[in-house]
Amino acid sequence: MDPVVIPILVAALVVVFLVAATVRIVPQARRYNIERFGRYRRTLQPGLNFVLPVADRVNTKLDVREQVYSSDPKPVITEDNLVVNIDTVLYYQITDPRAAAYEVADYLQAIDQLTVTTLRNVIGSMDLEATLTSREEINARLRAVLDDATGKWGIRVNRVEIKAIDPPNTIKEAMEKQMRAERDKRAAILHAEGERQAKILTAEGTKQKDILEAQGTQQAMILRADGESKAVELVFQAVHRNNADAKVLAYKYLETLPHLAQSDNNTFWVIPGELTEAIRTVTTAFGDQSAGAGLSASAEREDATADVADSDKDGVGAPEIEPNSTLALDAVAAADEAAKQAAAAVSDAKAEAEAAGETRLPGRR
């Protein structure tokens, strides 16, 4: 081999090595910390960068994207002395690569331990019920403490979320029983409310039914009373229009009296004071008819006697009417029969009235 070629190859190799050692290509979302002779020099940004070969070297390569860190369950004691295991999820981002590399040895371990101590301080001031129902408050307090502590480490904590809170098994069983009891209670309350509403609606329906029936009965009674009043008015007008005799009205009055005692709903009935006046009117009426009949018979006898006398004067031989003759007996019999019928009518009216009164008076007692 030519002696000149060997130095050229060596020089080429040295140049390639120097170029490779000088050029640094940083990917996007990455940061490289450069040290020169063991001392921090600068942080390389994404893209093509040049460094001094041999003098500069890359100390740490950091990812500045937002990252997620999930810690293992940590036991925490609540205010009411119950041990619960809490899992947390941390969302963080490196904002200062130099501080993240030189201010803390292991920022993930530091964040994990700081999260545990902060959780114990926060949960220690709460009971189990408050711990289970106050996740937002716990997250806010955790983020405030971590953000303040990790700021000097070049790390920004964006969110802290509690992934799970696991109480002991005995507490879980007690909570399940409590939840079941609460559900049974709500079911019983809803059932009672349903029955109450049903009874209220039934009572309202019954009330409306009774009101409507009462209104219907009232309207029927009003219409019936109006009909009866109109009927009485028509009868009254007809009686006065036809100028009925008082004797006829008295007789109809006595005829109506027995019907008053025929109703089964009456326990007693009162005989009005006008009864005697009505009986007196009927008796007078029939008495006038008997007197008229007697006067007629007397007139007939006087006419017969006058005829006989005239015939005697005239010398005509007319037959004589004897006191026991058939004509005289017929007139007397007609008068007696009329008197008997009148007396019988009055007696029957009195008897019916007395019988009706005797029937109803014992019921009055």
C-alpha cells in the first residue's frame, strides 16, 4: 500500500469522528443537558446543534411532554382511625430541564413520597364519609402542595386524581348493609306515599260523588216541590174558577181524612179542629135536603087535601087520599130514606175518622 494513502485515511477518519462528535440532533419534545468538563453548559433545543468534541457531553435527555405517573396503593389512616388504601394518578410536565436534572436526584420518587405525605395530612383530618365524598377537595389540596414543592424542581403538576379509595372489607360490608337499609327505607317511604295519595284520591272521589248525589237529590226535591205547588195552584184556580159550593168542599175534606192514616211511615196523625166544622157543614147540607123532602111531602098532602076539598065543593066524586094510602106512604118513605142516608154518611165519616185516630194514637206513645 502506498505510504501516502495511510495518512490520508487516518486524517479522514479523524475528520469523521470530529464531525460526529460536534453535531447533535435533538428530537422534538426532547431536551438535552450539555456539560463541559463536568459542568452544566446549556440545554440543547430540538433540531441541529453543535458542541465541542471531547469537551462537551450530554448529561441527561429529558422528555418535556405531559406525562402520567400512577403510584401504588398507599395505606392512609382517617380521622376515625380507619385504614384506607388510596391510589393516585399524577399528571406532570417538565418545564425546566436543568432544574429537573440538577435540583433533585429522582423527581418521580420525590413526587411519589410528597404525594403520600400530603395525602396522610389531608385524609388524617377527615373521617371516612368525608373522604369518600370529598375527592375534589382532596385533589385540589394535593395539587396546591405538589405544585408549590415541585416548582423549584422544574416540574409543573397539572392534575392530581384519586383513582381509588379502598376501605377495609368489614367497612365495605357495613356500607353495603347501610346502603341496602337506605334503599329499603326509600322504598317503604315511596310505597307509603303511594298509598297515601291513593287514599286521598279515593276520598276526593267519594266526596265529589256525595256532593253530586246531594245536589241531584236537592234538584229533584226542588223540581218535585215545584210540580206539587203548580198542581195545587192549578186545583185552587180550578176550584175558584168554577165557584165550588162550600158543601162540596166540606164533603171532599171528610172524604180525604181517612187517606191520611193509610201511610205506613206515619207514627201518629192529628185530627184538625176544622173536622167538626166540616161535619157540621155536611150535616147541615143533608139536613136541608131532608127538610126539603119533608116540605115537599107536606105540600103534596096539602095539595091533595085541597083537591079533595075542591072536588067536594064541585060535587065531583074524586077519590080520597087516606093517611095510610100508597101515595102518602111513598112520600114519607122518600123523606125518611133521604134523612137516613144523610145520617149514615155523617156517621160513616165520623167512624172512619175515629178508627183512623185510634189506629195512629197508640203509635204515638
